[in-house]
Amino acid sequence: MQYPRKIRNFSAFIDGVSYAGRALEGKLPELKLQLASHRGGGMDGPMAQDMGMEAMKAEVTLADWPPELIKMFGTRQRMTLRPGAMGEHDFSADSFVATIGGRWSMVNFSDLKPGSDVPLKLTLEVDCFRMLHNGDELFEIDIEAGKRVIGGVDQLAQIRAAMGL
């Protein structure tokens, strides 16, 4: 029987600084296309047409309130989340490296309660997102450059060329 190789842990880096041990949770951006419905004459139903990417967001939640991160509010920075996966049959691990760039748009200080943890949640409005698996690039999306490379295929190369870019 083949067991799944599950994500077991992760580390977080913001602006090149490790927050391992302090990061409680990380949320990677969703990859979602903005679709338009089209049904022309002779078609039996509508079909979805790719109209580009929807907005992407990433989040990281920390156990403390690092002043250097709070001061990054409104700035453009990079965050790297590195989840590791492992199966049940051996001790080998798979490496995922998610490099995410954008603007820090929200600092959520959580509710203050005595005797409770009060984490800090940061939200990044994403404009570039690249994912590697064991060194192999799964995808690279760069919104500003109009680039969407999935599995080594640049899906937008021809449209950029048609626009003279």
C-alpha cells in the first residue's frame, strides 16, 4: 500500500530572516483563474474562458509581535514558506519552496486577553508566486510581468508577443 507524503512541518522566512519557531501558521495563495462564460450559437452550453488570474493573498501568523515586521506594513517584501513532506515507509523528505512577493497590506494584532496567546497575523497582497518541489519548478506567476509558467510552459508568452512586449 502507498501512503501519502503529507506536509508535516514548515518554516517561514520574511525578507530573508528566519521565523522558524515563531511562525504558527502560513497560508499560501490560491491559484484561481478569473473566468468568463461564453455560449455561442450552435454550442450546447456555456464554457469557461481564461481571462487572467484572480487576486492572490498570503498570510503568516506569528506567536509574537516582531517590531521589524510591523514596520514593514505598506512595503513590498518577499516571504518564503518552506513546507516539508514525509511518508510512512522511510525517513526521506520532500522539499517545497514557495517564494511569494507583494505588499504587506494588513497587520492583525488579534484580541488582547489576559492569560491567552495573542498572535500577530500579517497579510501579503501577492503579485509574484513561485513554487519548487525538490528543486523542480512547478510554477512561476509574475502578475506585473504578465508571466504564468506552469509545468515549464509559459501560458502567456504568445499574448505578450502579440502585444509587442
